[in-house]
Amino acid sequence: MPRATRLATIAPGHEGHDGVDALRDALLASWDERVVQQAGDILVRLVLALLAALVVLVGARITHGAARRALGRTRAHANARLLVDRLVQFGFIVLACAWALSILGVQLTALVALFGAGALAVSLALQDVLKNLVAGLYILVERPFTIGEQIEFKTYSGAVETIELRTTALRTASGQRVVIPNAMLFSEALVNRSAYGRQLLRLRVTLPAAQASRGVVDELLDAVRGDGAAPAAAHTAALATSAGGASDTDPRVLVESLTAEKVTLRAELWVADARSAAPELAWTVRERLPHADVTVLE
């Protein structure tokens, strides 16, 4: 083959090779520009996400401190304070994650919808349990009663043994353990017999008319005050000392009825525990007034 023909044949090949190289260089330059641009955008988003997390962290600390101070001013149980702390921390963690993901470009609409549907299904299935949990949290924070106090609820009466998030347990005088859902205690009325540290003890004393006179009132009042009866005097004196000798703690005798057949009186005094003091006081009145019928009133 002549030399001119070989040169003519090779020349087009060199031109095609140069065009491929130029195209490759252009693609590499474009790819580098896109990578640099995307890397810069990702870096900016990461910085903004970190700033958002920092803002949420500061807000969490401020809210956590405010919640702790607010609970500290109440009689909230230590377990309730710990639970509220954990709930506040969990809520801010969820908020920080959601904010950071949205800054990074993650679409949260489907995730929120899925989470909402799941939460609705769980709440409908466990609504009774959740109701008791909320009521238990309220009881632990507000503390309408504490462990060891005597309460009455419906037909149940006893000392509070445990207060949990879902139930409250009572120990009755007969040694039975009564477990009550907190939602019932939250929505219905109950009586706390130990709230003020004292209880009103009432006795109804009935005497035959022939055995009654004006002096029987003073005699009954002396018996209630504990003159000559140490147990009754100890109950009354202890309460008078704790209340600063206030007049509302002084024993008193009221006249309920006067008929031709009988005289009915009612004695009242404040004691630390009415049930334990009632037998002693009833026997004291019976010994002082042997002809009387003595009835302990609830």
C-alpha cells in the first residue's frame, strides 16, 4: 500500500480518538462539578441539622429544668418526677430527629401518616390501659393520698399499700388486698381518712330518763376528756399539742334528744386513729355511766 494511502487511513482514526478524549474530559468535568455541588449541599444540610439538634438540646434542657422545678413545688412522687423527665427527654429526641431528617431532605409525610395510624390502632386497642396509666401518673404527681394513709373508696376501706401506674392496692383491716384501677380512683370520689392527721370519733350515749340529769352532760364530757382515764387523755392531749391547743380539737357533748323515756347524747372528739381509739373510749364512758347504752358512730 502506498505511503499516502496509509497516512490517509490513519488520520481519521486519530481524529476519532481525540473526540472521545474530549467527550470523556467534558463528562469528567461535569461529573466533578455535580459531585462538588452535591457535596457542598450535603455539607450545608448536615451543618443545619446539627444546629437544629443543638437548638432542640438547649430547649430540652430549659424545659427539663422548668418541669423539675414545677414538680418540686408539688408533692409529686419520685417515680412520677422520673417518668416526666423521661417523657420530656423522649419528646425532644423525637423532635430533634424529625427536624434533622426534614433538613436533610427526607420526606416525613408517609412516615408520620404510618406512625399516626399505628398510634391510633394501639390507642384504640389499649384505651383502658392508657386511661389507667394517665390516671396513675396524675395520682403520683398530685398525690391525693400516699402510701400508708387510710382511704375509703366505694365499699372498700383500708391502708394504701402500693401506688403503681396502672393500679393502687389497699390492705383492709381484715387482711385482704384490694387492687383498684387508677381510672376509677381518678374519676370517682374517695375519702382520705388520714389527710389531716386526725379523725373525728363520735359516740352516741343513751340513758334512761330516770338516770339522767343535767350533771350527766358534764360527767360524759369528763369521761371523753380523759379525766381518770389515761388512754383517752393521751389521744386528746396529743392532738391538742399538735394543733397548738386549738379550740376545734376540744371534746364536746351535744344533746340529740330528750324524751320521757330516754336521753340521747352525742360525744365528739378528735383522735389520731378513730378505729383504734373507739374501744378504749367506749369502755371508759361505759365505766363512768354504767346505765348508758354506748354506740360508736362511723
